[in-house]
Amino acid sequence: MWSTVILLGVLLIVPSLLADEHWWQHANFYQIYPRSFKDSDGDGVGDLRGIMEKVPYLRRELGIDAIWLSPIFKSPMADFGYDIADFRDIHSEFGTIADLEALATACNAEGLKLILDFVPNHSSDESEWFLKSVQKDPTYSDYYVWHPGKTLANGTRVPPSNWVSVFRGSAWEWNDVRKEYYLHQFLVKQPDLNYRNPALVQEMKDVMTFWLGKGVHGFRIDAVPYLFESLPVNGVYPDEEKSGETDDPDNPTYLVHQHTQNLDETFDMMYQWRKVVDDFKQQTQSEDIVLMAEAYTPLLNIIRLFGNEVSEGAHIPFNFEVLSNTFKDTTGQQFYDNIKRWLDVVPENRFSNWVLGNHDNKRVSSRLGVARADLYQIALNVLPGVAVTYNGDELAMEDVFISWKDTIDPAACNSNPKDYLLYSRDPVRTPFQWDDSVSAGFSTNRTTWLPVASNYKTLNYKAQKAAPRSHVKIFKALVRLRKQRTLREGTMEMQLVGDNIIVIKRHLEGASTIIAVLNFNKTTETVKLSSVFQGLPSAFEVITSSMQTDYIDGSIVGRDEVVLPADAAIVLEGNVANGI
């Protein structure tokens, strides 16, 4: 949608001519971690009926356009749903297929789109597919990656290669029934599916159409870079080179993953999945069905996931360029560069997306600082394209300390009591803080699958809804603003003032000018907007601003009277024609 021009240090984005707008192109997506969103039956675990209870909150109160759910499929829960035993059934803790269909109906009635997690790289080792593959069942024998291993000169059998799992240790596991090793790039209980088998490829395409038939509007595709591995050479898998980054051979960073990640076939698989959803859309005459791709990979690989000259790919390959390079001490210059790096390479016929939080990373407030929580929400919602929010970040929820004794995340459990917090994702997955009642209103049960935050009595949605100003009210104001034409259709310019102030201008002729000012300084700053951009209105209405400011939403400020405390941001709107 956007073509990019650099002019005298100003990043200028000009709208390109496009076909009719589609629902997802400027949408606010909201990630729900189902175990922790709302428990409807008092067992201490969130579920689909709980999510359905909160559809009015999501759509009517927040104004969200689409929700996507972390995995809800039948699973032994070795990795909390990312180890799927049956790709066509719902895990009993979350509910039933009927509950999923009811949720889809409730979402549809509110105009809210429902996106499911699709976990294609692996299944559970308790999947019927895997159990039959172990037995060399003719249908399923080649559904997984198997190899007899190598035999040393002394007769000892060893794994086929030196490949290392994401969760530490060898990526190969011996199976004593089949008498072969199977590949698992994640947990031992998550055997990798074999995408070089056309039958498996078709099976997974059929899984997608199965759920599309239940009323969902797309998929977030998990762990995309890991789908394919290099083929054996003369029957032997190639070893990967050492990275030199660590001396720990069990650490995944010990190797350079040229044989196990980002192979060319991976991108083609994404293009095949896009054809599946496009064909379903055409056959059913439905709205766009969206593919969101999770890939922690170099930026140019993320761009490849969009598609190429002949094939469409993911609508939304997650822009982890910003997430992965933004830290608590990030300067204005660095954040400006993070934004610019993406905008410089995104094709003009594709849509940008902005995301800073999810279930695998520390919460925005904890990772980047509570003081900047509103600043980053303002940035994500004023930039062009799609904005993605992790549940609870609209409240500026913080990570919860989880002791080694209470730790259940396998990424942490596979380490040790000294280092586990470096790997644990439990702190970001704790229950949503709805109110000040038992278990923060998440559950009627005083015991929840992960502990509730100790500060839930004061940090919760009920309190923020009642407060004159709050993080969630800032978020709501931003979502309302994004539904206006200026942010959907307008041009964008971005200027760095000094090293630590970013000013973003969005303008649509005949509509309005929207200005966002982000102060990354540790001191209060006064910004003269007339010296940053020419032809601005003389005064602006305050749409919203960070909690630490004294501005009142709806008040009027002059273009040269913008005063921002440290780590604060503000959004203003004005009209050139009438001066406000």
C-alpha cells in the first residue's frame, strides 16, 4: 500500500493506488492466550466459553477487529498446546468443537474476526499419526522425519547429525520400537512432521479447510522457519557449523542453522497455504481469510513470506524487526531506525504490521518499562497498517515472578534453578487481571494454573475503567482513532528531532492531520511542531497522551506548546481548513 521516499532526513510514505480495502489491512489484532484469559467453569484454566463471555469487551469496549487464539487443540500439554495430538479436535480443558463453533458465531454477530493458531511443524508424540508411524503403518510411516542414525567405528550408534533442539540438546531421539531416530526441533514429545511427503502436505491443508468450515477467518502459523530440513547426502544428514557464540553444545545458538531453518521450500509451503485459503474464500464467497506468519528470522526472510512475483504468501508476516531490537534503554534514534528498516524494504503492494508483545516475550511494561508502555501503544497505533496487541498489554500488565518450584514452562524446566528465568515464558502467561475479586476475576477458583499477579487488586480492568485516566482508556482512544480515514488512507512522514524525539505526521487532504510525538528523553521536553513540519494547523485537539502527562483528552493545544515529560507521548489531531 505504501511507497517509501527518503527526503532530507524525513521518511515520507505516499499511498499507492490499491483495489478496494480489505478488513484486515488496518485492523487491530488481539492475541488471546486461552489458558489465561477467562475461566468459565472454575477449574483454574481459561476456556472457550470464557472467551465468549468477553466478546463484548473485545469488540464493543476495546474496538478490536480480530482475535487470534494460541493453540486450543487436543494435546497432552507438554508444551501447553503446541504439542497437538489431534489437529481436528479441541482440548477438553478449553471445551468442545461445539464451543468453538459457538464462539465463532458470537464473534461473527459482533463483527469480530476469529483467528486460530496453526501449528504445522510438529505434532505430539501421542498423536495417532505418530503412533502409527512408529509401527511403520503404510499410510503414516513417512509422516515424520526418521533415520537409522550413524554407526561409529566402535559399533556405537549415534544420532544422524549434530542438530540441536530449540529446547536444548540433540534434535534427534531414538525410538526403541521402530529402531530409528526421529527429528524433533522442539521438545522430545514434539516430533517434526515431514513436509517432503505429499500425503502429509495434503493432510495439513485438509486440517486448515476443516477449521475454516467451522467459521474461523484465518490462521496464525507457528514456527514457520522450521518446516523443512536439508535432505541427506548419500544417506547422511549434513552437520551444521558451529556459530562461535557459545561453548555449550546443548544450546541452540551453538550452531548456525543453515540446514534446519529458512530453506527455500519453506517459503513455497507458505505460498501453497495461501492458495488453500484463497480457494476456500472463492468457493464460499466469503471475506478475506488471513494468514499471519510467525518467523523469528532475518528481515529479508520475513519479507519473502509476503509472496513473490507469481505467488501470494502470508497477509501478515509478523514484523519482529521492531520487537527484537527494542529494549528498555532504546533511544529515539534506535526506535526510528527500527521503524525505518522495515519501511525501507516492505514492498509497496504489501501492508506493514507492528507488534511488540506476545506469549513468548516479556510483557511490554516489564521488558521496555512501565513509563513507556503508553508511548509504544501510541507508536504502534499511529504507524500505517496492522497493529497487534497481546492480551493484558492494554492494561500495561506486568510480568509475574514465578518461582522455580512453580515453573512449568518446558523452556525453563529444561534449564536449572539458577538460569531458568532467562528462559521461562510463564511470567508473561499469567491470568488476565479483570477486577479485584478472587483470582483477579479470571476464575472463581483461588488456585489457577499459574499464579495471579500480586498487584491485581490495583492493576485490573475494573479499576482502569473507573479511573479518570488509565492505560486502557488510552488504548481505547487509539483504536477509535485508527478507524478514521486519516490513519487508514493518509500519508505519513516521520522526523527525528535531536536523538530522542520522534514526530510522526499522518495527513489526509480534506480530512485531518494527526501528529504523534514520542519523547525518549529522560527529561521534560518542549516540541515546536512548526519547526518540524510546514503547513500545520495552528492548534490541535488532544486525542490521548501517556499517563504521566497533564493533558486532558479533548483539550486544545497550540502547535508550539507541546510539553512532554520523560518517556511520554501524545497524539494530536487538527484540520488545516479551520485551524483546529
